[in-house]
Amino acid sequence: MATTQVWLGMLPCALHDSDVHMGVIASAPAKVILFGEHFVVYGEPAIVLAIDKRAYAKAELREDRQLYLRSVNLNLSGYFKNGTFKIEQGNAREARSKFKPLKLAVEKILEIHGENIGLNIEVNSTVPVAAGLGSSAAVATAVTAAVGTLLDVKMSKESVFHISYEAEKIVHGTPSGVDSAISTFGGTLLFQMDTGFKPLDVKTDVPLVIGDTGVERSTRDQVLKVRQIRNKYPRVIEPMMRTAREIVLRAIEALKEGDLETLGDLMNINNALLYGLEVSDESLEWLINAARRAGALGAKLTGAGGGGCMVALAQNDRLKQVLEAIKRAGGRPFIAKKTDEGVKIEGT
């Protein structure tokens, strides 16, 4: 990717005369929830897929003890010194909220490292923000890996996951952990609240077009909406929960068999359930219907709904056709594919 190449060319040869410390770039993937969003909150399974959109983080040493943070894609920068945040570029409140989780991740690694040192952290994410694609988790995971590698802190992928998950708690309060897991491990995961994560061995390609409505939404608000409907109509909603479980179980078989047509059918049924829970809206349905008319095998919202992104499954020869249809319908589409590559150090 051009961004990575630019950064690799910009890295300084040394920050200290006595010891050469190269900057380190790490990246982590975004995700789509293929099946099971919202129902997963009530103990039902969900299938999550890592996609080939990535967040990048570059870490370098500083000669002072400040933590300097910059987000290229959000045009934000500032630094933490003695617990106080100073804005350099952008809105101070936005910068503080975006950088606070990253500060926590850095502090966790410094605790392991055993020395408080200064760092420059630069983030450049290709993942749409507040769109249900796990942007904040991908950034936190990439930062964790970059800083850990820079400081020679030996961390397993499980350790990277746990630190990025702690950072995610600042963003989302009580997240399921699925975003941090998929950004760390990549591939395809089956997730359930009581049993955690289970990797799925999916050999087949899963060609997707993701359409961003451009409508930012609150995950918490959408989760609350579903809870209120469930509390009001429990005997109606409980069968929907069981149906969502059967969709996921059948989807696991279809993924392993490479049966894209069945996957598409199941996506359409899943979206109908989510529409019934009132988490889909006009901005999403407009794009979903456009994708289906253009030949998508299936299309649904992905994530919390109420805006954000939808995802369409299509045969490879139909991807561009579906993408153009979503664009004409007012969405911001891009083609994405499943990736088995989780967090990694670039250039190694």
C-alpha cells in the first residue's frame, strides 16, 4: 500500500547516536459482521470476517518523555505530558477521545517494558470511522503491536488482543471483544458470549462490496433500541433470536462448502430480522436494495445499524456492477475480501 511505502521511506535511521532505534509500522485489519449482530448480545452466535482494509500505526522513540499522537486520516494531533493533554491540530475534545484509548495501550506496554519513555505515534487508517467496521479496534491493535515491537517487548497475539481489548473498553464501555479479536487474529471467527472465539477454517474466497452510508451512529443507542423492543415483545422476539442462531449454524456449513448462493440467501433473511428490530433505516435499505437489484447474491447491514455500513456478497464478475449500483444510490462503496492476516509488522 502507498501509505506504508511512504512511511517506510520517511523512517529516520536513528533517534539516538549511541543506539540505532528504527521506527516500526504495524497494521491490523477491519472487520464485517457477516451474521448475528445484535442477537449476539443475548447469547446467540455471530460470524465475523476480517477484511483487507487496514489501519496502520508507526511508532518511534522520542528523546523526552512525552507521548505525541497524530492521526493522519482524522487530521488530529497532540501530546500527553505529565498526564495533561495538549492539542496541536484539530478539535481538542475529539482528539482527546480518539487518543485516550491509544494512551492506555501505550501505558500497558510501558508497564511491561519497565521504563517510562517518550514516543511518537502516527496513525493512518483506511477504515471508515463510526461505520461498524471495527476502526477503533484496528487502530488500537496496530498501535499495541508497533509499540511492543519498537520496545522489544515480547508479546503473543493473545497479549496484543488483551491490551487492545482494554483500550476498546474506553471507546465502547463493555464491548464483546470481537473487534479486537478479529483485528488481532484475522480470518473468520465464530463468536458467542459464553464460549468466546472459535476460528473457522474457511478456504473459499468471500467477495464483498461494502457500502458506507456516511451516516454516523451510536452503537449504544441501537443496542438500547433492541433491548426495549425485546422487553416489550418478548414472545415475538425470542423466536427471532432462535432463527438468528439457525442462520449462523447454516452459514457455517455454507462457508465451509463454499456455497455462496446459500450465504446470500441467509444474509437476506438475517437483514429482514434486523429490519424487524428497527435497526436498519432508509440510508441502509436504499443501498441494500440497490445491491440486490444489481445482482448481489445477498445484502444486509453490518454492525449496529442506524447508518454505518451495509455489505453485499457477489460473484467476482458482478462486484463492479454491484459497486456502481451502490455508488449511484448515494453510498460510498469499496470492494473487500476476506483476509486471514491479522495484526502484523510491516516490512518484515
